[in-house]
Amino acid sequence: MRAVDLIRKKRDSAEHSREEIDFLISGYTRGEIPDYQMASWLMATWIRGLSGAEIASLTEAMLHSGEVITFPELPGKKVDKHSTGGVGDKTSLILAPIVAAGGLTVPMISGRGLGHTGGTLDKLEAIPGFNTALTLAEFRKILGECGMGLIGQTAEIAPADKKIYALRDVTSTVENIGLICASIMSKKLAEGIDALVLDVKTGSGAFMQKEEDAVRLAALMVETARRMGKKAVALITDMDQPLGRFAGHSHEVIESIEVLRGRGAKDLRELSIELSAWMFYLGDRTKSVDEGLVLAERLIASGEALEKFKQGITLQGGDARVVDDYERLPQARNHKEVTSHANGYLTATNCMEFGVALAMLGGGREKKEDAIDPAVGLEFHKRIGDRIASGETLVTIHYNSDAKLSEATERIEKSFVFGEHPLAPKKLVRRLVGA
């Protein structure tokens, strides 16, 4: 086989065989197929799409490009959660300690920022010393001690996805249902989990902006998980505006800690507790989701979830003092207010543009080699439905470099839509798939 022939085949809308997909994935993983050919195939795939059989083959090829781990030595159920990503989405930092404090094991293998969205690993690495590059032996040890571990893909776990994930980010080939499903499920099925809760975003800040596309992706992932013998459910959740009040790595760590203290933004708190409840239920920790909601609330109120987060930070080499002293996190030197030029009700936001602006300021990646400035952030002061007067602050930009400040500010200003009448608020959890 030749990569160029398979690129042409997909360009011309033909279906790949399992053997052809195996050839592409194994060749790219070994370095025999260069970035430029894989990028070309990804773009052809993004345009032409993948059949159900191709998605299954791609998921399996990426899953078996490395080691599929198990944790027979750890008691109880292993449960994880995955979000398809959005602006300000930091629920993993909140629910992992909640669920671990509740007695389940959370082996969370996460990714870095992708497109306009922030990555869980990048957020955690805003904590001084926090090590996400653990070996599998270290990962097992930490899971045994505190019930939670949040790491990146090791050389052993789905190495094909690790390479392709970074390439998709910088070649505008992210928003494809087949590629998203294969990427997520190859990592998650390699974790040795018993159950998986999926948070599939929809709206202007999501990869799946149309709700019907989000539902299709959710159904595909739930089906893939169940076919592999895992319990799964998906929540279709709103991303027409940022989740919580902050985007940017240090700021999102702080906001996560605030939720674990029983404070924080209402929408972020509610979604984190809802996702935790589903994890408790699928992990057989509670007999119902409602019972899981009560348990999650209790673990926050008692301080057990926050203590679990501290323990996890310490075990992964981080400075747990950040929990009580936010100034130990990277801080931006400069601030700028973005104000409203209109009167009226906030009726919509172009949420994706917030993520793009954040990346331009250094809070995300525009090229896969880019380093992230964890101090950069956006603070959102208004929500959809609020009445706003001209001159009121909409967003505070926290930044260090003003190289692209003017362009980023303009993007943010243009991302707010005003009307004469307030709109009825949309539900945070729009529907369930596979419940």
C-alpha cells in the first residue's frame, strides 16, 4: 500500500478497508508516513466523512497502537468522564476529586488544548510542579493511594491518537464526528474503565454547533463503548456561552477550587455535580442519579472533595498550597476591560471567538509547537439574558503580551449580540443519550 493512494481514495469518497486504516495508523505511528501526508488524509476525511465501519476500524487501530491497561489490583469500579470541549470547561478538575472522594477510582487520561478549547492537562500544569507525564507504574501507584489520577497519554497508551490529536489541532480538521469519536474512544477504552460519562457540547462554542450533530456523536460514542462492554451515557450540554465565569488556565484552576469549596459559578457547579452523579450511578456507587446528586453535594459540603484534590496535586508533584493561596499560580501583569457599545439584553454570544481570542493572547495554541501562557485569561461579567447598559464591562482580559491584544479585543467585542427583549434561558443539560 501507499499513503498517496489512500489519500486519493478518501478524497474521491471511497471507503477504506480495515487493512488500509491499519496501514495508515501504524505507518504514521512509526514515523513512516510523514505529517504532510497524514494532514492531507485528515482533510480528505474531514470533507468526505467516515462510514460506521471505518470509524470502528479507526478506533480499534488507534486503541491497539499501544497498550490497553487494566487495574485488577484496585478494588471497586473504574469510571471516567470525557467532554468534547468548550470555552471555560473545567469540570474534570472538579468531578475527579468528588468521585474519588466518594469511593470510585477515576483513571483520567486527558488531552491538551484542541482548536479553540482548553485542555485539562494544560490547566493542571498551571499548578507549579504538577506532573501529567507519569509512567503507567506511577499512575497505578497514585490511583491506589488516592483513587484519582489525571495524566496525558504515555508512550504506551494510544500513541497514534497522541500524534494525530496534535496534528488535527493545527490543520483545522477537528470538527469531524468520526475523527472525534475515534480519538476519544481509543483513549478512554485504553484506560481500563468500567463505565464512561460523556459530556457532549453543543452551541456556538462547541465543535458540534448543531444539536442534531452533537446527538449523532453522542449516540456513536455510547454505541462504541457498549460494543466494547462498557457502561456509557452522554449528556448533551449547552455551550452557547462560556461555562463558568473564566477561561484561561490559572483562572480555571481557581474557579474549580471555588466550586470544591461550595462556591463558584452556578452553571459550572450544577454541571459538575450532575456529571459526578452519573459517574456514581454508572459505577454502582449509588442506586440512582438523584442519590448521586446528594452524595456529590455532601462531599463538597464536608470538604472531602477539596482534600482529595489537594492529595492528588501533592501526589503528582504539584504545589498543593495553591488551594489556599491563589497567588502561587501564574498571574498576568496587565488587564484590559472590554465594554459594551450598546444598550439592551444580551441575547447570544459567538462563544468560539472567545476561545480563539484567548489563544491569540497566548492562552492556547495556534501551532502545535506553541507554549501556553497559563496566566492569560478572560473574565466574563455578563450572561445571556442580562440587561446591559452602554459602557458596562463585558469581559476583563488578563494578558502579558500586547502583540495581538487589539485583534483579540476586536474579536471579543464582536462576539456579543444584543436585542430589545430577553430570551428564555436554555437548559444547561439539553438531553440525555443512552440513559
